[in-house]
Amino acid sequence: MNKLSVPKIALALSAGSLLAALVYILTGHIQGAGPWLIGFFIMLAIGFRGYPLLKGFSYTVTIFAAVTTAMYYPGYFLTWNGFKLASLITPLIQVIMFGMGTSMGLKDFAGVIKTPRGVFIGVVSHFIIMPLIGYTLAKLSGLPPEIAAGIILIGCSPNGMASNVISYLAKANLALSITITAVSTMLAPFVTPFLMQWLAGAFIKINATNMMWDIIKMVIIPIGAGILFNRLLRGKAKWLHDAMPLVSMSGIAFIIVIITAAGRNSLLDIGLILIVFVLIHNLSGYTLGYWTGRLFKMDERDCRTMAIEVGMQNGGLASGLAKEMGKMATVGLAPAIFGPLMNITGSILASWWHRRPPKDGRPPNGNYIPS
């Protein structure tokens, strides 16, 4: 069978599944549409794998399939033989952060010395723009306090590793992107609890000390262990380096599914409204991040980096913090939506910029190669 025929068949099957789902929905049998919608997203993800321009969206579409499954069959993702699956969220985040650490080294912090101005602007802008936008949207949203607080939480979180991949694809300054991500992550135990207490305190009760410890145990300790592991083995565990991206993507998907299942009823009531506010949050971050770079007279490549680093957050950490607060089904909803959504918008933005290389004459990404 021709290799390209598999994606084409998958796309045809996805179209048929979508048509069947629409028939069920339009005839009032919404529950019956579930298997067809799930099949639609699965087949679409397989089909996208055969086309270079669409391949990057395959993972996000798979997330949609998983989320749809959780919405239709939430019971499978809440408990398993009496074991609460939510208990796996913190260990999964620790594994993901350990994987992040194994791909890091002192070179990722050397950028602070090489380009202190760019790193300072990037980190400060990130922790000012997104929290304030989140607070403003939460106040305007009219959503229940705990759900609105989730918008602030995602805004107060540090950058995620996804921003580094998007920066690479967008022909931005990858070296600067990696350094901003590393620095903002290390500052998170101190900055995120302070911002949450200041901005989200009017919505829900925030224990800054507990949140600080939660971030340390979920982020700092695993990343430190990963860096040490990487330094001791010095490239001898290539299998781990190759496996961690898949482990991380699977872990994030599972976390999103658990939170979706737990917050299903709330999502059915306010899901569309929350998606709109989360999308505004994400796009505002890109826009204000880019123009902040322009304000400080940074070149085009650095402005792109600023846009991506400000607009993309560590949704996994935010979800973990919501779980540790005991508010996974409410505060955790905005982070669960933000993650897949930012991957879509980030990929679109990267594709747009990839076809329009900056004309500043500098090499696109220094000596860094994304993991």
C-alpha cells in the first residue's frame, strides 16, 4: 500500500465520522455522537501525519480526541478500582520536569551573561503582561470565582518548553527563548505565589507558602535532578533523551483528560465562554509581547521570541497547582484549555513566521538544537 494512501484514507474516514456525528447531533441524539466525534479526531490526527504543513497539529488533535472521550465517558478517568487517577497528576508533572532537566545544562543559563538585557526584558514582561491580562479577564468574565481564578493562575505561571520549539520553528532567537524559559521557571517558586496572592486573592483563598513548596517539589527538585543526571551521564543515556518528549506529551495529555473529566459539568455550563477568554488571553500575550520588544527597540528575531515567551505558559504546572489546591475541577479548567489552545495558535504563528525569515542577517538559532 502506498505510504501516502494511509493518511488519505484516514482523512476520508474522519470526514465520514464527522458527518455521522453531525447527523446524531442534529437529530437530538447528542450522546450517540460521542464515538463518532472521537473517531473523527483520531482519524484526523492520523491523516495530518502525512502532510508536512499539518503534521505539527497531529498531537493537538489527539488531545481533542482524548478530551472528547473524557467529556462523554468521564467515569473512566476519575477512578480505577477505587484509585483516584488525580493522584497521578503531581508525579506526572515531576517526570515531565525531570525530562526538561535532562535536556538542560549550564549553557541554558549562560544567556543571562551574554544577553542580560533581552533576558531581563523577557522575564519581567512575561510576569507582568500575562498575570495582569489574566486578572483583567477574570474580573470581566463574570465566571464563578474559582474558575475565573484559573485564568489568573495560567497567567502567573512560568514559560513552558513548548515555547522553545515554537521559537525554533518561527525562526526566532532560540538561545534567548531557552534562557528566558529557564530563568522564569527557576523564579516561579517565588514569583508565582506572590502574584497569585496579590491578584487571585480576591477570588479564592491563596496560601502562598504552600504554593511555593508545591512548585519547588514539582519543578525545581525534578529539574535539578534532571540536570544532575544529564551532567553525570554526559550523553550516555540517549534512549532517555529520545523517549522523554513522548513521555512528556503523553503525560500532559493524561493530565488534561483527568481535569476535563473532573470538571465536565462546569465545562458543559461555561465551556465556550471560558475558551473565548482563554483564547483572548493567549493572543493578547503574543501581541503585547511582540510590541514590548518593539518598544525596547529589539530586532525582529528577538521580538518574535518575546511574543512567544510571553504568550505561551506552562499549563502542566498550573494544572498541578490547581490539583494541589484541591480545586482541580474549577481552578484547573482554564490551564487545561490553555495548553492545547496555545499549541494550535503557536503552531499557526510559527508557520506564518517560518515563511517570512527576519532580514537582520543573523543566523536563526545560534548553536542551539531543540530537544
